[in-house]
Amino acid sequence: MISVVVPLYNEEESLTELFDRLESVMAELGEEYELIFIDDGSVDKSLLILRDLYEKSSHVKVLSLRRNYGKSAALSVGFKEAKGDIVITIDADLQDDPAELPVLIKKIEDGADLVSGWKRDRQDPWTKRVPSKFFNSVTSLMSGLRLHDFNCGLKAYRAEVVKSISVYGELHRFIPVLAGWEGFRVEETQVRHFKRKYGRSKYGGERFLNGFFDLVTVMFITRRALKPLHFFGRIAFVLFVVGLIPQIMFLFQYLGGAGLRVRPIMLAGFVLIIVSLQIGSIGLLAELFSARSGQEPSYTLKQHLARDSQQSPGGSELAR
Ligand code: UDP
Ligand code: MG
């Protein structure tokens, strides 16, 4: 069985066309499938349209978040709901091509755990393409995962992957990194990309700054990559030793009979020692926090339309 997960926020114009195209692609594949739409607190007619689709097709499930929690939360709800052995995510704005699904599925069947789309010829304004390129190179460098496009909406996963990673905050940009660090086989495949036909992008170039902070977070929370105390501790250790050397030198000079005098190098050494203690204790605090921090996403559901599944906590069945 294949689950298609569609996170959406105010995408009323695209939904019907997207649904039609997904249905025809999936029908052609001939496998069992479900289309899970996660309305991320839309304030346009998206939810009404989704209700219609739910009435129209038995493949459709609809989950609606009580407010706009962001794409990560929407995906994580979808991942929880998905019953398929293969889970596919696709943006709702028709910028991704549903016709690519069979290619992604084939790659999973051939042994990949996660196949990520690469929007090689990205149809977005340069204000988005340029920072995105930069973001992708830094993420690739820092994470050691050689991908060109980490944040493509179009991805396919073996079910184990979505069940074992936790996507919250803004971490959807780093799903391949999280999966890669869990030891899953991550591959990339070029996909076609289209200009946004309707509505507006929910993300601008300014979000990329946050993306970099998130990268640091990701490096730390996946503790295997960077343990805070190891990271800060190393810096602190080096500074401490460098700061201590002149003090020892001057101590010996003093013991050898030299006069007492304050010297610039001595002051610099003291500064380094103090800073090293601060950095070291930040590392210790970060270590304690990262050991305790819950990584469970939190959200509440407004509506949950599904024929087969249990009601999720916080969800409510559609009143008909
Ligand atoms: N999206 C969402 N919640 C949000 C923002 C975006 O579910 O808070 C959905 C959006 O509806 C779309 C996908 O995430 O289906 C990608 O968003 P968008 O197209 O705005 O990003 P871009 O393609 O411009 O990077
Ligand atoms: Mg888009």
C-alpha cells in the first residue's frame, strides 16, 4: 500500500486539480493507496474542498490542524496517519509533478529508504533560488550527506523511515539529514518543477536565516553528530590550555627571581581562561538540556476524516 501525504496551507485553487492528477497516477500504478491531506489551519476554502474530495473518493483522508502549525507539524501528522509501506510527500501547490511518483516508488522498491526530489531546474524567483543553493551546500557540508536539494516537497520513504524520525519545529528541511543519520539509505532523483500557478508561497528568502539556526539545532539534537559537551568542551579545553601557558611561564620566571609585573600576554591569558570556563559551562548546560528535551511534536486537530482509522487524540469526527 502507498500513502501520499499532502501538507497544505491555503491552497484552495490547486486542490481539485492535484487530487485528480494524484488519483489518475495512483490508479495507473494499480496498487492500493490512500491520499492524506493535512490542512495546516487554512483560512480559505481548502477544508471545504477537502471535505468534498473526501465524499467523492474513498482513498481520501483529511486531517485538519486547529491552527497553522507549519509544514513540519503537518507532515508529522501525516506520517503518523499513513498506513502505507511506502509514504510519499508532495506539495499541494502543483509545483511538483504527480507524474514523478512512479519513479520515486521504483527507487524505493530498488532498495532506497528515502528518495528525495532534486528540483534541478527550479521555477522560483532568484530571491529564493540563491539562498536555497547556499543553504543546500552548507547543509550538505555540515551533515556529510551529499544532496543537492534537501528541502524538496516531493519525497518517497519506506514506512520505517517516517515512523522513526521526529519532524517538529521547522525541521522538515532536514528530513534527509535526520534519516541519513539514523542509518537509512538516502538517494536523490531529479524531478520537474513548475511555477506556482495559484496562491502565494508560504516561505520567503528570509526564512533561510532560520534555516541555518535550525541546522545547528539539528546537529546537536541528533546527538550522535555533535554532543554539546564534546563540541563546547573541546573549544573550552583549547582556550584554557592556551590561556594557562603564559601564566605558568610567568610563574617560573617569578620563582626564578624576576620582579612582579602585569604583562599584556598575562591579561590575555586570564581572559582566555575565563572565557573557556564560560564556554565549558554552556556546553554542560546544553548537554543536560539536550538529554532532557522532548522531541515530540505537539499540535491539536480540529477535524479527522478517515474511514478506517481510530480517532486521534484531540481529533473529532466530521459532523454530518
Ligand atoms: N505549507 C503548510 N504549512 C505552512 C506552510 C506551507 O502546510 O505553514 C505547505 C504549502 O501549502 C505547500 C507546501 O507546504 O503545499 C510548500 O509550501 P510553499 O509552496 O509555500 O513553499 P515553496 O514551494 O515556496 O518553498
Ligand atoms: Mg511551493
